[in-house]
Amino acid sequence: MTAAYSIPLSGPDVTQREIDAVLAVLATPQLSLGPRLPEFEKRIAAFTGAKHALAVNSGTSGLHLCIRALGIADGDEVITTPFSFIASANCALFERAKPVFVDIDPVTLNIDPAKIETAITPRTKAILPVDVFGLPADMKRICAIAEKHGLAVIEDSCEALGASIDGRQAGRWGDCGVFGFYPNKQMTTGEGGAIITDRDDIAALCASMRNQGRDDGMGWLAHARLGYNYRLSDINCALGIAQLERMDGILAARAQVAAWYAAELAALAPHVIRPPEPPAGVVRSWFVYVIQLPGGYTAEQRNALITHLRGRGIGCSHYFPCIHLQPLYAKSFGYARGDFPVTEGISDRTMALPFFNRLTQPQVNTVVRELAAWLAANTPGGRA
């Protein structure tokens, strides 16, 4: 079918300010490890209220460094969610530790704190909650559990820059937090991420390990420990600085798009389940706009809806497939369908609609109109 529309799933918000910032760096001899790196880190720290911020080349790299900085290694266990981008579990595998999954809350789609303690064993070293789709996990309960059992907390806030709980920014609740700046995130550095922490020891170790294991004051060819090239260039940092300067407007634009969707989708209830309202005191930072088809619809029908919308030129995607059912995890750990029923049921019925800063209200109306037309022709449990 010839596409009737051209509405992408996502798109970065890059203005002349960002272009000028990048060109200014390109006109200097310091494309990496120059002055834009510490400036970007200072601004991230100020924005989040953290003592330290360390820029890295991806959110995945940031999570890996946090695992290493906390001494998590062979045979250790890290409790996390199976409903996330796979990096939040893979970061434990990088150090031969084991991600231990806990099912999710069916409303928030974040890890269910009520199920965490039963998963704790003598090998458990940390809890790694994920702020799924920009809605902070229940960090107060999670941190209380961690303190009770002497566990570290790594907050995966890669999708939640700008979110908060009682005024405290996402990423600042545990021992360390990580953000991602891929082009579909709230702000972008092209590729990139950042670690935030108030702990001096974590900051020092992560700073060293991201730069081939060098410590402050060491020569270029001196290495204190095993490290990696997880650096973020000044080109990327300049882009990030310009994005941060517009952050209030960026967050407001995304909230406006979400409000348009909420208003339009209200007429489709109960055939469409909208993202949940945040609990009292919680501010969501909109990353993606993910809806659910209600119980009774099958994964095959969800997939048929995605195919229909794509055929009409509307970008959309299933979001997220279960981590524990990915071939790597099923083969390595023997996971099978039925192990985490809440996650599996949600995963079968969720899909991301087009969502980005510059999405227009008429485009939102078009997406919802096409969605409504498909729903009118397809009943739960029937054939798509």
C-alpha cells in the first residue's frame, strides 16, 4: 500500500544553535578531551543537582561503568526489570554477573517493589530499577529495600532526564544514575550518555575507566586499571550544551504533544489504554508515547495494527519486547513464556506512537484517526 502520510516514529530537535555550537568546535584543534567536556558535565550536574556528572559515549557504557565501579563481578546478582531496553540487563552480563528479573507493576510498567525482596539472595549486590518511558520507578520503596539489605542502587534513568520525585531529579536516588542521549531521547548528543552520582569514589573510578584506566595526573600512556574508550567527544558535548540551554522548552514541547494525544485518545477508551498519570509528587519526563490495547487483544492483533499504521505512513513500533524472552536470555538462563506474566501480557499489547518535539497537533489527530479506524474494524480476540 502506498503510504498516505509521512509521520516518523521519532526525530531529534536540532536548531541552528546546535549547528553553530558543533561548527565552533570543528574550528578548533580540540575535538575531544577539550573544554566542552567539563562544561557539559558541569551543566548536567547543575541540571540534576548531582555532585558529579561524567559524560560517556552511551547510556549503555554508563551502566557498565557503574556496575564495575560498584565491584559487581563474577557470580554476583543484580535485580532488575525484564521490561526495558536490553542494555539495563546486559550491563551485568558484561562483568559476568547475573541479571535477576522481577516482574513489573501493571500500571506504572516499572519494576514492582513488592516483588523485589523475594528475589534477594546472598549473591545479590545491587538493584537496578529503570524509569520506563520517563516515569520514575518507586525509588523511595526501592531505596528502603536496598538499605535494609545492604545493596547498591543503580538508577537507569536513560529515558527520564527531567523527571523527578518530590523535587529530586531522576537518577539521583541511588548510588548512581545514568542518562542516555540517543537521538530519540528528550535531548541528544547524537550518541552519548552521562553518569551522575554524589559519591566521590564512584565518580573517580568511572572517570578513570571511561578513559582507558588513567587517573588524574597520569600521562597519556599510563594506566592505573582496566579501562575503556567510553569518552564523549567535544563535538558531542557542544551539541549537548546547546540542547541543555533549551531544555525547559524541549520538555514543555514534549509535554504538549503528550497532552494532545491524551485529549484525542480519551474518546477511544476503553479500547486504548493511555500512559498512566504519575503518582502525587512525581513528574514524568516524556520519552515516548506508549499505549496499550486492553486485555483480549492478542500480540498478533497488535502487530497487525502496527503493520496497518506503517502502511499508512505512520511510524510506530512494539515497545518493549520482553528481555527474558530474547534468544540470548532464553538460551543462557532457560527463561520461557510464563516466567513473568505481567511483563509478557503488557509487552504483547503495547505500542509506541509517533512522538517527538516537533510533532504537530494535526499529525497527532491523523495518527489517532487511523488508530480509531483500525479499532472499529477489529474486535478483541477476533482476526485482524
